Amino acid sequence: MYKRQTEFVASFLGPITSLGDIAYRPHELELVGVSDAAETLEVREVVRLGFEVRVILTNPEGSTTWVQLTHDQVKQINPRVGQRFGVRVRSTLAIPAATAAEPATPRETSHHEGSH
């Protein structure tokens, strides 16, 4: 729908979570091995909600983020409270966290005049 969104606008279109200073859709993030990521986070909670599983993580400074996984993904990696994972972005659509909306650029319009 939007190529570039602010965090405020994105929150109306569905859940978002922050990783550093960037906001993402929780399904755009994935858990990876500690050696495959620059930053590692600790699992604080694993919440099973219908078709999805939310893995809530904290960094050493205490900031939280969450990743949305399927039940099959959870079976593969088996995240447990206290376990450490890296978090990697699956998608390239990132939403700058806490940025102001950019002013709209005026569109050029062409006027076609009919024959008289």
C-alpha cells in the first residue's frame, strides 16, 4: 500500500515492533543463531495465539521487541525463556521509528483540452 510509512501510519495498518531505531512488522523478522546476527536478544516470553506464536525478546539495555512465528517455525527452533537468538530482517520494508511524515510532493497534472 505505502512504499514509505511513518511508524504512526504503520501502526494503523497492523502491529509493528521496533528493532533498534527501526520499526518492522513482526512477521518481517526472524530468529537466527547468535553467530548470524550483530545483536543478540534474550527470549523473555513465548505466547501462543491461535495461528501465530509471539516470541518476546529483550536486549541487554532492557528494550523489547517481538517476532511473529508460525507453529512450524517454533517446532524447528524451539525458543525457550532465557535462550538467546539473533534477529534478522526477512523483508526490506523498514519503517523509520518516530519520524515525522514527509510533506507531500505536488503531483504534476496535465490538462487535456477537448476540441471545440
